[in-house]
Amino acid sequence: MISIKSSVRRAKEAGQKQRLRTGLLVAIMFAALSLVMAAGASVDLLSIFGNANMDDAINEADVAFVQGIISGSNAPTKLADANYDGKIDSQDIDRINEIIKGEEKEITVCDSIDRNVTIKMPINKMIALGSYRNEAAKILKAQDMMVGVSSDIIEANYYYPDLADKPAVGTWSAPDSEAIVKLQPDMVITSANMERASKLEESLKAAGIAVLGLDFYRNNILRSEVKTLGFILNKNEQADKYLQWRSTYDQPIEDYVSALKEEDKPRLFLEWGSKNTVSEISSYGKGSSGNAVCRFAGGRNIAADLPEFPKLDSEWVLKENPDVIIKTLAPGSGKMGWNSTEEAAEILNGYIEGRPGWANLDAVKNNRTHLLSTEIAWGPDGIAGVAYYAKWLHPELDIDPVKIYREYLENFLGLPYPEGVVLGYPEE
């Protein structure tokens, strides 16, 4: 005979197990969505909810893709949940159609820290914190939307003379939230740093100001970031113009490098920072932007297996004996580069001569040590820096970094090329 109490207990246990199974299935589903996003995403991924097929646009193909998800013929993707309500259904098709017609009242963006940020549309006023983000806004012709800037933008007057009179809102890494709120922007773009973005978001939440984390300096996601910001600001044409231009230089490098055997790629040592020391030499390791650029340009980073930003001693470098050395260095506040090849040579030689034994490195003996201005090492203008990397690693490659940078300045920033300024040394 089965007691009522035992029946109730078993029913409760069964209910708990069912809830656990349901929770597990939900967790698996979201994990699968993340995998689908990573595996099937376009290089120019438009990271907007509604881009169901994970390409570079939201259009009728996304409507058809969501219909396929609903019918069971397509696997769900993270961005298929167009209205961001936790389920994929006909309401997502309605939202996609609104986006296609330009009638959406809000959109949800997956930013570069994997935060899902809902933004009220349209964006009329914004603040971009830091040089890379202002540079991206400028190539999108969105300067008129800027209501304030971080202090470094005022200092970098060679790139942003048109923003010099905008109110300052603190530094890019420690912005003044009260100053931002007074300017009433619709959106603030900060770096893709979770702690920084979350802190800023919390301080601006009451004012209803959206905070988006985008970097615009990491080579592997820069194209997606430009595409996404162009969509948010209704500057799709400008974003496409920049990306198509960049491809004319990115693609030949990529094609050349893809044909190389691994052993034919020079072993490269990357150094950054101004310290001339033998005990704490800063480099780029696993997961760093420097390592990504090295790989793209066809080099083998000798510090690739080390932490992201390792501190190395001189003996380690001597033991590794790299084929090529590239040192990235900030030329000084408010400067794009160095005033002459003599100045650049003196700086570069100072680092080599100040370190015992470095004169015997293969890179030094074969005149394959180089100095690169950080002003073109990363960011939307970083294609010029990538070109220097590729040229120094593979001298036989037909590529002209100066020509690339000149085109960038004139066509996208509306600025003249700084004649006489040294950005990469030696050029060859």
C-alpha cells in the first residue's frame, strides 16, 4: 500500500528533476547559440539582434532565416531573437521588418564584451571616449553627433581639430559621469573593458544613457565593430566605403601569408613601452592585439605562448634570437611621429646599444630592427601599421604603408598627410 505522503514526496522529487532538466536544456540551448554565433559569423558581422543569419546586413534573408528556425529547418542563432525577449517567434519577424523599414524604436546590440545593450533609436547625440572610438566616429562622418569628448581628444588636435571646442568629460578611462549626464547624450561608447563599461553603465542608468563597449583597435573584430556602429548611427554607406577600401590592402596581405609555410614566417619579437631596461621588457603574448597583428602580417611571435602582456628580461630575448624586432613607441603627447629619420634612429639605437649582447642578435646584425609609432599601430588607421609589419616581415611584398596612410587621412579624416614626419623606421 502506497501512502499519500510518499506519493506527494515522489511527485515533488519528479517536479524538481523536471525543473533541473528544463534548466539544463535552457543552459545547453544558450551555449549552443553562442557556438553558432562563433562558428557561423561573418568577418563583417553586424552584431545587431535581428541579424538572424549572422552576416553583414539585416534584410529579407533574415526574415526567411527566422521562419526556418520556427519551422525547425534552421538552427537558432543568438541574433535571431530580434526583439530580445528570450524566445524566437513571429514577433521577431515583425521586429526585423521594422528594422528593414527603419521604423524600429529600439535595437539590441551585442557589444565587444558580449554585453547585450538595448539602445533607443534614432541616435542624435553621443560621446565617444578615447581616440580609437572618436576616430571610428569620424570615418563614419558622425562628428556632428558629438556633444562632448574625453581629454585625450583635445590633446590629439592633429586628428580632431573639429572637436577641440567640445566640452571635456574627463579622461577616456575615468570619465566624469556628472559631466556626461549634463550633456544628455543618447549613447556613450567606451572601451571593451567589462569593469569599465559596467561601472559607467551603472552611473548613467538613471539618466537613460546607453553605454556600448567597442574597441576599434583589435584587428580580428575591428571590421565588425565598424559595421555595427555604422548601422546604429545610420551611416551604413560610410562604413561600407571604409571597409571596402581597407579590404584592398588587407586582402593581398592575407592571400600572401596564407600561401606561406609556417617555417617560412620570420620569428618576430615585439616590444612596447618607453622603458629602456634589461629586466622588464614589455611584449605581446597570447590573446594580445600585437600577437594578432603579427599572425595576420605573416610573423611568428616568439612570445605567443606567454601571458597577454609579459615582462621579459634581456637574457630571454638573447636566447630566442629573433629574426626581426619591432618596437612600438608613443612619439610623445600631441605628436603623430618623429621629426626626422635621425631622431627615430637615435631612439631605436638607444634601446639596442643599451642592452648588452643585443648587437649579436640576428635581427640586429641583418638590419631588421624597426620602430613604429603607436599612432598608426592600432585603430581604424592601423591598416598602415599592419602594412609596415607585413613589409618588414616580408620585404618582397609589394605594399606601401605611406601611400595607405595618405589615402586614409585624405579620404576618411579629411586631413593632409604630415610631410616629413617619420611613422615607421627604417622604411625598408
